[in-house]
Amino acid sequence: MNYHRAATHRADRVRHAGLASGVRALPWIGPVLILIVAVVAFPAGFMIWTSTRKMSAYGLDHGAAGLANFRHLFAIEEFGGVLARTVIWVVAVVALTLVLSTALAQFLAKDFPGRTLVRMAILVPWAASVMMTTTVFAYLLDPNVGLVNRFLVDIGVLDRGFGFTDRPVPAFLVAMGVAVFVSIPFTTYTILAGLQAIPAETAEAGRIDGASPWQRYRHLTLPQLRPAIAVATVINIINVFNSLPILQVLTGSIAGFAADTTTTLTYKLIRQNQRLDTAAAMGVLNFILIAIVIGIYLTLIRPDREPDS
């Protein structure tokens, strides 16, 4: 009985000490918690609430709508195509970005003349405005005055300028290319940081053991890059999934929803159809989709797992 009473007393002391530590830390973490509530929790909660209301085009609440806004969303004729394009958009852009960035980071990790200048040049697409970069590509591909079209006509590839951004499929492919272009700098530097954190002795040990360059990279380098790749992938998934400027500039003029993802569909529901409630339902669905995608990725990649020895 005395032992049980002493154990209970110790547990109470630990609990009270933890509570006291939390109270002392509150002045330091309080502003952060308030910021999170104001910037993240409240807007998310308001969006969920709006998705269950019947709203006018001017934001007037006409009462509860239940799940009617979600039913209206699923009733859109091209909604299945929008979901399919969203998956293709995210998977293709993130995968291409990772492959190209990993190769580029491996190159930039080597010592060669002018390496610092090349590293700085890689930052240009990241430093520039996404809207500005996308607009430059849109003008380059203009069927009448675009330099790309003029060049293709001059060398005989095309008889006349081709409307790359006037048709759903070409415009969507161009948007994917631009998204990869602007995503490469951040991803490259994230993976480059991971490469530079790997001890040089790791590759040297593999070389001494007779492993080929590919074997050293596959079994020694790549497993230790898992955390860096995971960070780059998750951030890219979020950025690409919510990438409105690129798609809006390059596919926004196409009628209907034939070149849209869920993000641009949300934008059109607000700006063109003035359906705030249905757009809120699309926002809720977007949040669920991106949470599922990231959850599946982290489950499969397990970035916190120790590299195989």
C-alpha cells in the first residue's frame, strides 16, 4: 500500500510539474497559437461551415443547405475529368520535378569551374514571380507574335502559328512544363542540402568495398536522401495542387472545365458562376484530397525510417 501511495504521489508531482511548465511556456507559444487559429483554423472552419450553407452571390446566408452543395459539385458534367486532371497534374509535375532536380542537385554537388554562378542561375525561376514567368511563356507561345511559333514557322515545322494555349490538351501540357520549370529551383536546393549533409566517408567506404557508382548511389546515397526528398515532395504536392496562377494564365481562357483542375474549378465557381457555397464545398474536398495524397506518400516513403545498412 505504501509503495502504491508513493507511486501515485510521484505521478501527481510529475503531472503538476508538466502543467506548471506548460503554463510558464504559454506566454512564449501563445502568440503562435493565436496566429495559427487566426490564419489556419478559423478560415478552415469558416470554409467548412460555408460549404453547408445556401449563400447568395453577394455572400448572404439563406440558411442551411446540408450536403446540397456537394451534390451540386458532383453533378457538374465534367467533374470526373477535373478530378482525373488534378491527379495527372500533381503526380506528373511532382515526379518530373523530383527526377530533374535530383539529377541537377547531383551535378551541382560536384566541384567544377563556375559552379557558384550556375547555382545562382538556378534560383532565377524561383526568385521571379510565378505570374510573370507564366505570362512570359504565354507570350512566347502566342500563335501570332510568339517567338516560339515564329521560329517553328521559319524552320518549316509549322505552316502557321499554333494556338498552344487555345486548346485544352496542349494548354494543359504547357502548364505542366511551366510548373516543373518553376518548381525545380526549390527542389534542387533541398536535395542539394541533403547531399551535402551526407558524410564523404560513406561514398569512400562503398568505393573501397568495390561498389560501382550506381550501386553507391542506389544503396548509400539515395537512402540517406529520403528525408530531404520527402520534404521536397510534400511541399511540392501542396504548391502544385494549389497552383492557380500558372493554370489561370495558360488555360483560363478555355471555355468550360475541359482544362481545369479542382483549384481552377474553385476559382471559376467564385468568379464566373458566383457560387460561393459550391466553391466552399470544392475547397473542403480539395483539403481532403491533398491530406489523403500526402498521407499515402508519407506512409509509403516513411522518411523517418533509418537507412538500411
